[in-house]
Amino acid sequence: MQVVNNKALLLNLKNPKKVTNVLTNSKEVNSNQVLVKWGVEETLTLKSINIDVPSPISVKYGWPGKHKPFEHQKSTAEFLTKHKRAFCFNEQGTGKTASAIWASDFLLEQGAINRVLVICPLSIMDSAWRADLFSFAMHRSVDIAYGPPNKRRKILAQGSEYVIINYDGVEIVADEIAAGGFDLIIADEATHYKNAQTKRWKVLNKLVNDDTWLWMMTGTPAAQGPLDAYGLAKLVNPLGVPRFFGSYRDQVMYKVSRFKWEVKDSATETVFNALRPAIRFTKEECLDLPPMIYTKRKVELTPQQRKYYKELKNTMVMQAAGEEVTSVNAAVNMNKLLQISAGAVYTDEGDALAFDIKNRYKVLMEAIQEASGKVLVFVPFRHTIGMLSEKLAGDGITNEVIQGSVSAPKRTDIFKRFQEQDDPKVLVIQPAAASHGITLTAADTVVWWAPTSSLETYAQANARVHRSGQKNKCTVVQLHGSPIEQHVYRLLDARIDVHSKIIELYNELLD
């Protein structure tokens, strides 16, 4: 293959008619050479007949923005422009948002698409996506479709080239999106579409037709297990999985008992083949980042916590301060035991019953004092967040709280002050509220007050500090004081192992 004036490709082929029959603007030069216009559509057509050529983005694009791309970002953008439907599994903190912006901007520039819909978590619509679009594609018009339905409809009708919307917002204005000329959909943190039975998944599936570009991005594919891959594959690679979920489950799992399934040894390869085409870069491959250190710190439960922990574990019912706490099944019981360990449990009436947290708080303060930078403290339970924030403030530690009830504009303001100003020193965060897309490199220490059961949330949350711009060694501190907390951390470690095996296959493919 030879590039001619950055406009055409000269292909050496045994059978030139293989190309000339499908590309009317191609020209047979001699018995074994074909001259082909080098554009997006031509590249896609050639790929469809198993002739793989580079994307024209490699020579025809100026890579705008205040930061020039790394080589892995160029590779990612090139990959995306060659696939109408694809996965980007680049690890958190590697700049995959910028890659998707450059790739989509190039497609707009070439006339291959007209409008882009970005679907992402509410928490990062402004602070991550709009901010990055202003940084890397400042010449494009951008709007956020958020608020009451009429406001969303009005924003969609304005015709901006990029419209950013949250997952659940898509359903509200699905008809307007369908009629809005969006020919590229980018689903960030795509694991929100892992379940093909949800309304969210079905709405997106209806919006995607044969002409729609769809890029699904996440650093943690199949984070909780091989079943998570099904919904994603049905959107991007529907022919790569069976038509029905039950058939796919039988491919990757085997039944041990009525309610228990185990993962088959062959599941890793099955997931790998289902989640394609895909690209994957790790931070180690592309960023010169300081190391990430993981450490566990044991915390003694107080006598009060031990008493009620034992009572609830043995009987699934406990009484304290005149209130009753009941666990209806094993899953609820596990969650209640985690709450007791963390410092507060919710009663049957919905009230919070607080416990003495002095032991755990003492270990937390040690971690904060040892940190060379600022600190993120992830707390899964809402009531404990308030307790902890008040205690830190009382000890002179400036802090802010990020949880579901904090509005998107306020979150953006808090994150900005945390990154740019001396205070606050600590962010006390509900993991799901700030585990995606946010750069918080002013911190170098992450403390898990209590564990989350989600590998995706865990990995994403830790990545807030370990990303481009981080200068210090990063430390993740796990606090655990009860057997159930140790068990959850072991599960996370096991899921990381399974996840790593899947990722290794993508790395081998890239190599």
C-alpha cells in the first residue's frame, strides 16, 4: 500500500475487482493495482471486505486543543474512526475522552457525521465532558440536555453539534433524539448498559440503527463477571452473542445448585470474543505515572459494634435504643453488617442508628496526617458521611461532601476548589457520586472507610487520583474491622483477577 498526496491509496491486490466492484470511485491502474480515494467511507468499505488500511485521521487531522495527543490517544482515535460500532476499554486516567472527542471531531470535519450525542453519568456532564470539549474541540457547539423535559427538548432542537445527556435523561426525550439527526452516540461508562432487560438498554437499542455510529467506553468491561458482557455485546456486536440471555449464560456459567452458578473456565475467551471490536491501553503502557500502593489497615470494632454485629449475624434481628433492625435475606444481612462496621445502621423505620466510630476515625486521621497531598475518603453509607464530615470539621480538617443529593453545578464547584485551592483538604464521597470521569490529582491518598461490592466503582474511584497530572506516589487505604468487610475486599481482589485475565487478551490482540 502507498499513500498518494495524502488523498488516495494505491493498493497492491491479486484481484483488483474485489475493490472496484464495491467502490465506484476506485480505479484499476494495472493488473494488480487499484487507486482508491482515501476517506472515511472508503476506509470502512475496504474494512468490510477484509482490506485493512489506516484511517485518514492519521494525516488529515490537525489535533486541535490546548494539549497535543499522546501516541496511544492517536491510536485510539484512529481505531474509533475505523469502526462504526466499537468498544474503547482504555484504563481510567489514560485520556480516552479526549480520544473520542478528536475522533468525532474528525468525522464531523469530513462530513461522515452531523451530530454527536454523549451519554454519561450526571456527575461528569459538565466537569468532564463539556470541559474536555472546550479544551479539545473549542470550535464546536456544545449543549447539556438537563432539567425538565421541555428544557431538554428545547436544547435538543437548538442543533448543537454535541449534546451531552445523562443515562436516564435519554428516555425522557427519546423521540426528540431519534428525530434530531444524531448519527454518532458515545456511551461513556458503558457498563450502565450491561443488562439488556432494562428500559434504559431498550431505549438506546431503539435509537441505534444500521447507519448509527456507536462507541461504548469503559475501563472495566465485565467488571462483576462474564454476564455483564451480554448487554454491551448486544448493542455493539449482536452477532457475537446468542439471541437470548439464557443461551449466553449457559455458554459462560454452569449450574451448581438451584440458586448457584459458577463461571466456566472458557468464559474469559467467550467474553473476549463477544466484546469486539475493542481497543485497550493501560496506564502503565502510556503514562509515566508514579506507583499506586494498596494497603489494608485493621480497625478494632468497639464493644458496642461487636455486640450488635454478632446479634444481627446470628439471628438476622437486633434491637438497640428501642429500635429494631431486621434482615430479610442474606444479601440484606450482609449490607446491614457492613453498616454496623462503618458506624451507622438503618432501622426498620428508616431511621439511622449511630454507633461509636472512634476506633475507625483514629485510623482515618492517621492516614490523613501521613498523606503528602489531599485525601479522598469514600464512604458508601449516607448517614455515616454526615457524621464523618462533622467530626473532621470539629478537628479542624476542612472538608466537603459529595453525595447523590449534591447538585451537578455544586459538585463542579467543589471539585474545582479542591483541585485549585488550599481548601478543602478532604473530600468525603459517596462512591457512586464521584467514581467516574473526574480528575482529582490534588489528592494522593484514597481511604475506603468501608468497602463497596462493585469492582467498577472501586476501580473508577481509585482512578480519580491515579491519572495524568499526578506527581506523587498514590496510596489506597482499606479500613476493615469485621469479617464481612474482609470478605468483600477478598471478593474485589478475586474480581480484579478475573477482569485482568480478560484484559490480557485485548492487550495480546493490540500487540
